[in-house]
Amino acid sequence: MKIRDRDQEEPTLNLTPMIDVVFQLLIFFMVATTFLDPEKEIEIELPEAESGAAPDVELEQIVINVFSDGRVVLSGEEIARDELLAALRAAARNDPDTAVTIRGDRQTHHESIVQVMDACGQAGLVNLSVGTLEGA
């Protein structure tokens, strides 16, 4: 029978490398989930729609945001109505089939949305869609 020597140390489990790995994973997931979401980037509350689906393929498109106070934002920059028409005409010259998504705040007056749609029509862009949130 083997008798254990009291001078011999008990084997221990070093948790430091495991804690380091857990912290590395935590940092990775925190950094990976901070990508900007276009709906959260600006303060527009989109209405919900029961029908419709997200497009299968992301195409080159123009996104026009209309705020509840009537301000218009094109590609992240606020733009005046007359400048909007000029920018849309330039986009139509490049590709007349460019998709345009108009995202209006749920409190926006219908007139503001119609003015943006009218500017798209005057510029020759007819591939229009209205941005909504998917319904629950």
C-alpha cells in the first residue's frame, strides 16, 4: 500500500487562462454587436406593416428619410427640397433603375412624403418603395 507523503503538494487547477479566454470572448462579442443599425442611427419611428418582406438581395439604393417635422435626409445628410431634386436627377442620370426607399417617421404629414415621391418622379426615378418595420 502506497502511503501519501504529506510534503507532496496537492495538484491545483489554475483558472487564470480560462478567465482570460472568457474575457476575450466577452470583449469580442461586445465589439461585434456595436455595428450601426440604420433604423437606430437616426431618430425615425417607422410604421409597421403586416405584409411585405425584406429584399432577398441588397441592391444599390437611395434611402431618403423624412422626419416628423418635414426635414429630409439623403444619405445621412440633411438636404433642402430643391437640392433633393438635383441630387435625384444626378442619380437618375447614372442609373434610372436605381431603387429609392422613402422612410418617413410615423408622425410625418402625408404631404412631406408626397413631395419626396414627386421629386423622385420628376427626376425620373420610378422604382420607389416605402420603408416600414416588419409587423409582429
